[in-house]
Amino acid sequence: MIESLLPVLPALLKHHRVVVASVQDPALGALREQRDSLSDVYSAAAAAHVLQQRRRASEILTALGVDVVDADAERLPPALADHYLTLKARGLL
């Protein structure tokens, strides 16, 4: 996922403000907490792994100078609008 973006980031960041919008899946959090059966434990481990990968990708992108806006599907549009307005108010656009 992030691997395809990394090679082009230096060129993009030279001339552009890069913002990555990431949609959270609330089901992953619920899966991570379920441990009633062996199947649930495996699902919880897989969900925890995916969530850790997302966190790590966000950390890497942020360290490289990319803005990451991460929210669930309902909150993502207003979060992106807020982020845009913040960047504009700070003169970063």
C-alpha cells in the first residue's frame, strides 16, 4: 500500500503539499476486541496486525512530511475540510 507511494514522494513534496486521506474501518476495532472463540482470537490478531500496519504507515508518511487525515467514513469529509482550512489559515497552501 504505502510502498507504491514512497518512490514518488520526494518529487511530490518538492512542489506540493501532500495530504493522504485514510478511511478507518470501525469493524477492525471491534474484531480486535473479540476473543470468545479460537476463530475470534485469530480474527483479533489479524485486526490488530492491520491496525498496526496503518499506524506505522501513518508514522512513516508523517515523518516524510505528508499530512495524514485518518477518520471513519462519516467523519472523514469534515476532517479533510477542517485540515484544509487549518492549512489555509496558517498560510501553508
